[in-house]
Amino acid sequence: MSKQAQANGTRELGSGNRVINHFTDLDAWKLAHELFLKIYKWTNEFPDSEKFGLVSQMRRSAISITSNIAEGFGRYQAADKKHFYIMARSSATELESQILVSRDLEFLFKEKADEGQKLCITVQKATNGLIKGMKNRLNPTPSSPIPIPQQ
């Protein structure tokens, strides 16, 4: 995935200038989706007393990541895209914290918690690439000075 993804309507360029036509083509979304599936499966094993507590929070955080990446991809303006990508990154950070709490409460074995935390960090980094791409679109660095028209 290109850290300098550029939006063109609903199309973005990925690494190697591959055209990304759908949000499911984004590496950040794919990683977040993998994380969501793991969280959903793992939280099925939590105590029933956590069904409306930590289980609900973790699932909402996990789905928020993929949803915000998708919504950001669907936006036209770079500033709008960046906003939703930042929200996705924030949800990944929130989920990372919830995974650590789940480990400390012994709802998750250390191995699963470590795997989940590493995947959260990977998602955060991938989402940072999307954010950086939008920052570059909002504040482009000119490769050469703007020519002054001759009179």
C-alpha cells in the first residue's frame, strides 16, 4: 500500500501505482477486516457477564475501523477522507487498549492478546499511510517553483 495514496474521485493509487477501485482493495481495510474477524471470534469465548460490556465495546471498536476506512474511501474531498482515516486509526488504538484489558482480566490468553495487539499496530501503521497520503494532497510540496508569467 502506498503511503502517499492519491485520491481521484473514488479511485486511489496504491503501491506500484496499482489502481484501487474499491475500499476492499485497500491493505488497511483488509488488515482491519482480519482483525475484526479475530475479535468477533475471540469475544465469543468471553464470560456472559461481559456480553454488554467489554464484548460490545471491542466489537464496536473493531467494526468502526473497517467502517471508517470504507467511508473515508467513499468521500471525495481529501480533508473528508483524512478525517475518517484518523477516526479509523483512533478506533484501532482504542481496540488495542481493550485487548490489553482483556488479557489482564484473563479473558484472552497472552498469545491471542499479543497477536491482536500486533495486528492493531499494523492496522494503525497502514491507516497512517492513508492519512499521510491525504496530508500530501492537502499540502503538496512543489517539485519546482511556480513560474512567473512574462509580460
